Amino acid sequence: MGEIGGNDYNEPLIQGRTVDEIRTFVPDVISVISSTLKVLIELGAKTLVVPGNFAIGCVPLYLMLFQSPASEYYDPQTGCIKWLNEFSEYHNRLLLDELDKLRHLYPNATIIYADYYKALLSIYRSPREFGFEKPFDACCGGGGPNNSAVPCGDPGFTVCSDPSKYVSWDGLHLTEAAYREIALGLLQGSYTTPSMNQVCPHIEQYASNLRNASSRPPVQTYSAVL
């Protein structure tokens, strides 16, 4: 199933609401995820992959909006904002607890947790190992810290010449290249519980094809100043 909850948190964060206030939304978001899973299982779904929340403290837009001169504000290993990542961890803890309850309620269904948080964080810990030269800048945007002051598509925006060197497409969403690395981690079982390649052994062929791809598909880009 698709990620649920991102926009429920993004909008209030961008509007300037406090993290304590936004934390009160989390149980409701988890409840919606749970009810959606129940419907799918009762309709006959046998194997479900449920993603957690991303490490939002690494998002370029938030690095711009919530920047601070205090070094302790940031994770020394990644450069991401600590309190935002702690919020993502809170969402993911509640989600994991709910998935355990659902596994007991539906023992004949296989519910796989996809750890988007750790998969993305692994990229930010060693971005150059994954081929990313601009991990904290938006490919599509303009000006300001992290190239995120002008939203992608607004007057004055530009698009980078090589999105494969960027983790973030528009300051909020990931590039195809970043999703490729996350997909590899999930398909190989490194960031899934239970391990996806044990539950679905045939999935390894997809991971192998992705891993052995000689090059990424060409991406047509353009620049615009409107």
C-alpha cells in the first residue's frame, strides 16, 4: 500500500504549527492506516507491504524552513534536523505497534513493514557512495538555502541538469535515483520486516535486475526563469 500520513504532517509543518500539536495527529493517521489494511485483508489480500514515514529531518524544504545556527540542532552523522527525525521515529513506532496487533488479528495474512526511514537515512549517511553529490539541495527549485526558496514550478525556478546527482527532486519529494536506491534496499530485505526476499523469494530477481542495470534511464530536463 502507498505511504499514508506524509501530507497530514507536511501541511501543518509548512503552516508553522508546533511539533507537539502535530504529534496529536499521529494516532489518527495510524488508525486510518490500520483500517485500510483491515479492508484490504478482508477483501482477500494475503501479502501487504506497509511503508513507514521518511526521515523528514533531511528534507531540503524543512532544512531551509527550520534552519538553526546551533550545531546540536543537527545530527552529526547526517546533517539532518534531530527533532523532525524524532517525529518520524514516533510515527513509525506507533505504526509498528499497530502492525503487530494486526498480525495477531489476521494470522493468515503476511504484513511486511517497509522501513523507509532507515533506507533513506543510509543514503544521507554516505551520499557519495550512492552517487549523490547534492544530498541536501532540491533539483527543481530556486535560491535560498538548499535551493528551496522558490518552489518548483513557481516563477524563477530552475531544474538541475542531472537529477541523478540529487536525493530531492523539489525539496519535498525524492528523485527517481533516490527511490531506486530505496527500492534496492527494500527488495534485498535490508529494510523490511519480515525480510521481503524471504517472504517472496521470487522478488530477488527484480532486485538483481535493478542492481545490475548498467545505467539509469536518461531524464530530460529543462531550465526556466519565468
